[in-house]
Amino acid sequence: MLMDRSFPVAHLSKEKLTKIQKFEQKLREETGEDIVLIAYEHKTTK
């Protein structure tokens, strides 16, 4: 049986999105680079 992996964009609550944005900002400050994080969900289909 073959399994297909799929990684659609994650649907995040405003609270979780805000946490990711704060973490992005922290990484930018620490590295001096323009860091962007992207959230995906892992789904396996049959």
C-alpha cells in the first residue's frame, strides 16, 4: 500500500500565529537576518 505525504499550510489560531511572529522577531534580532517561519501540517493519505 502506497502512502502519499502531504504538507498543507497549517491553519493557526491568532494566539499561535502571534507566538510564531514573536519568535521570528527574536530570531531576527539575534541573527541580524530577515527570518520567516512557515507552518505546515503533516498529513498522510492512503
